[in-house]
Amino acid sequence: MRVLLLNMPWSPIDLPSLALGILKRSVDERVPGATCEVLHANLEFTDWITERTEFSAEDYEYFALSSYFLGCGDWVFSSALYDDPAWKTAEFTEVMTGKLRASRMRMSKHLHEIVPEFVEEIARRVVDLAPDVVGLTSTFQQNTAALAAARHIKRLAPGVVTVMGGANCDAEQGAAVHRNFPFVDFVVRGEGEDAFPRLLRTLQQGPDAPSTALAEIPGLCHRADGTSVANPMPTGPLPPAAILPPDYSGYFERLAASVARNWVEPKLVVEGARGCWWGEKHHCTFCGLNGSFMQFRSKSPDTFYQEIMDLAERHRVLDMYVVDNILDMRYLSTVLPRIIDSGYDLRMHIEIKANMRRPQLQVLADAGLIYVQPGIESLNSRVLDLMDKGVSGCQNVRMLRDAAETGLSVSWNYLHGFPGETAEDYEPVIRQLPALEHLNPPVDLSARIAIERFSPYFNRPELGFTGLRPEEHYLFTYDLPEAELHDLAYVFQAPERGIGSATVNRLNDAIAAWKKHHTDARLTHTDLGDEIVLVSRRHSFDWRTLRLTDPFAVAAFRLLDQPHSPKALHRKLTADPAFGDRTAQDVQDLLAEWTAQGVAFTDAGQYVHIAPASVNQDLLRLDYMRHVHTRSAPEPDGELTTAASAAPAPALP
């Protein structure tokens, strides 16, 4: 049996597909007599489209990620799905006018018109490779491209078995895909490491396979007498020991032969855990990322560490994207210290919880996990409670401060639109944002929350959202009734909740100013023992140097390393006999002064100082030069070589 796994646009071009990497290994190890290859059609597309248009890396990123909630990437390939270069162009234009820049509108329409030719070419290439089974993954804006490829492959070679899976095929979504698109023979819903090999082993038996064999594969969608049948979903997730490491054979070689090699720095994708340990306790109300299985499970520290090292040695790539939805805290004392001691100069991105303390963040930084996504989402405690985030506004600000001090780059979003929020929740934060200009701003302006399938807002209308309908872009992408779109869709439209446009505009004006001034802003402190010196360079504050020489102020500043209420701060300070005569009003006056000076941030009756400890800039520059000139990974024989020196292998035929 020959199996071909197809990674269609708009899969990211700087990352190999983790899903297909795992499935390739699962076929090679668990299906006797089968061979498996991956065709990186996303890279094929970059070469194809750049020969025909002025297409850039920024354009690809826009259709792959930035336009996700507008659905532009999926609409582009709907023309290939329905064999119509003008498919619902009028509807797209009507809805998107005012939402897209003119250049994005033109590019979307032009791509929409010409991509059927690409899909036809890639389908012919697949058929020429003579596979028995073609597996297609679908995540984010990959659905119509994958469906279009399946349709064209099936038309050219009806005997080829087509199988779809991925995040867009979870639960009801996968069932909707299967019953509405008959050219998809099977849909694997949920984790595929077990189901896909079982399906292939069943297919290997041919007509002699027991009629019950397909019905016994959990989550599988198949057909019985022409009718779509969706087997019950698995009763639980795979245990961590069953989660295979990926096989990325061919990706880096194909990238090296593509125009995309000039666009991106490739990264390895690694996986230590699935699910979310916080979500098991308190599911964030807007989050649907974990799909059918929230249960947190993680690989053993030894297994995860060895997978990281093996991938770095094999591919000689030092940048890694950790896809875990949340860090397994055990890894702080197991995996990460071993990475620190390994001699590998890794650079990694990972999602963490925002209440991690500075020593923990320092371990992340020392291990190379210098890009973190802590899920901050807001700086107001009441709004964070509405999200069920389990952190306060001051804790989130502390995260930004401590990340700056430890050298971590923080990626975060500011969200609004939560039922029950008010303008009064936002105004105090808006007033204080100029004080935070030296810390990492949000990636973009504040965004109204989207209602995602699998989120509490989707599943529990009592939380504030009722009468949910599929987002508008599904209507001009698919030729399906709304009832079917409801099962197919991941994002839903709902009446706006929370703050109005006036507050949103004030918030976004403040965030825009933060982003504008961040590069040149500075606030640091140096603790000299008997005094603390603060240095500031921020747009909205005139003072440049502030010396804290009063022992009472010095002690208060040190305590504000962690969030404190005025009452708790006064209690701790006056426990020292030297400050026994200081009153609660003294504390309140000091906090008011520091808030006005942009030294402290306050929210929900708590205060925290916002000045990272000063860092020797000469040492920073030396560290930067070390990263530029000596970032290296051990070769299998133990010698060191720079990652850039690896000679590219030929592209796949």
C-alpha cells in the first residue's frame, strides 16, 4: 500500500506539519507493507503563485493566519472546490468592502480566479505518484484547499481512497465534511495516531475485510450503502505514551529548493503535551482550542527531552515551536535544566500561564524558550474573572515586567466583548497604559472575541450568547444550507456584548500609542541596598531619574515586586519596628504618588511596581553577537556546526 499525505495551502510555510509528521511515522511503524510520503503542496503553491503574481511572504501570512476570522484564505480556494473561478465573488465583495484594504481585495479576487489551475496541477501530480490512499490534513484556513484537492484527485482517479482529518474535522465538523462532500471517502475525527493506521490495515484486507471493521474505529466517518455513518467519538484521549514523535523527512529539503527559503527562517515543531491542565479546572470562556479533549496529558520528561535533541541533531535547526497549549510545569525542573546543560543553543516558543514567577521565567529564558505566549488577554481583574482566567490584572502586568527583565519576548492579545463587562472596567486601565510603554505591547489592537466551537460561550448559552449562527464568511464560501454550515463551522457570529465603540476606540488609541512609543521607551530600577534608582524614558512622563532614599519607600518598593493591597502592604511594612509609626495613609499617599509617576500599576485594589531591574547593556550586546555568530547544534558525531552550513538535499520529485 502506498500512502501519500498532502499538506495544502494555507498551512504555514515556516513549519513542517506536525500532524502529517506524526501520521507518517504512524504509517511507517504500524502498517506493515505500507510506504508513506508527504507532499508539501503549500511550498509548491508558493513557487507556483510567485511565478504568476507579485506575491510575498506577507501575503501568504495574511491568507494563512491574519485573515482567519474573515475567512479570506478559505474563500480563495472555494473557486477550486466548486469549479467556478467566479464563485460567489459578488457576495464576497459586498461583505468585505470596508473590511479589507483595496490591495487585499484585489489580491483575494485574483487568487480566487486562478487557484483552480493550481489545484488541478497538484491533483495530477498526486495521481501520477500512484498512491492507494491520499490523506489530507485541514487546520485553520486549509479546509477548502484540502476539499478541492480531494475532489480533483477523485475525479482523475476514482480508485484512490481519500481521507481527511485535522482540527477542522473534529466532532460535528468532521461528520459535516463527510456527509456533504462525497468525494471524501473517510474522515478521521480526533487524534489520528491510532485511527488512521487501523483504517489503513482494514483497507489492506480489500473486499474480504469484515463489514464491522470500519464501524469499530472510534470517530471514523465512513459510508454504508451510500449513507454517511459517523462512529461515536473515542471515550477518552490517547495516553501520552501513544503520542508519536513526528517524522519531518523531506520538508527542509523541499523548503531549501523553494522561493519560500528567502521568506522565512524554518522552525521545528515539537509537542510535549496535549490538552490544558488549567482548562480542566476552569475552562476559559472564549477558548475552543482543545476541541473534543481538554484532558491534560504530557510525555515523560525523558521522552520529550530526547525528541527535542533528536530533531535538532537530525535537521540541524535550532528554532522550535512548542505546540503545547500550556506548559507542563514538571518540565521546569526536568526537561528545561537538561536543555540548559545540553550545549544546544535553542530558541523556542511556548504557551504558558501568566502567573508564573520570575525564577520560573528565568529557567525558560536560560533554556532558550525566549518567545512566550502567556494568554494575558486583559489587564483588568473583573474582565479576567469573566473569562475565568485565574489571574489578576496586576499579575498580568507583573508577567510583562518580569518577562522584560529575564529577556523573554511576550506575545499577547487584548480582547474585549465579554458579557457583563462595562466601560468602568476599562477606563482605569486605559489611563495607565502610557506607564507601560517600556513593556511588550499587544501584538495588535484590541479585538472583540469570536465565538469558537467547543468554548463555554458556544456550549453554554446561559453565559450570554444565544442564537449563534455561522460567521458570515461561511455563507459565501460553501454551497450548503445553514444547518449544515452550523456543524461545519468553527467560528460563529453573535450579538455584540460588553463595551461599546466609544470605549473600544479609546482603548485602541491607547494601545496604538503604546505600540508606537514602545521601541524607544524605558523604565528600569537598580537596587543599591540603601537606595533604589529608577530611570525612565517614556512619552507621557517628564521625569528621567528618581531616587528612593527613604528606607520606608525602599522597603515598600521591594514588597511591590508582587501585587499587594494597601492594607497588606501596610501590615508587612509596620511589622518592622523601624516603620511602626507609619500609618495606612502614609502607604496610600506613597502608592498614589507612584501611580501618578508611572512607577506602579493598580487594579482591583492591588498595586505592583512596573520597573524591571536594570540590565548591563554591554552584556546584552555580547549575548546578541553570540547568538548571531555562534548559534550551533551538535552533529550526531558530537562535532559542532552552524545550522546555516547544512547542505540542502534535492527536492522531492
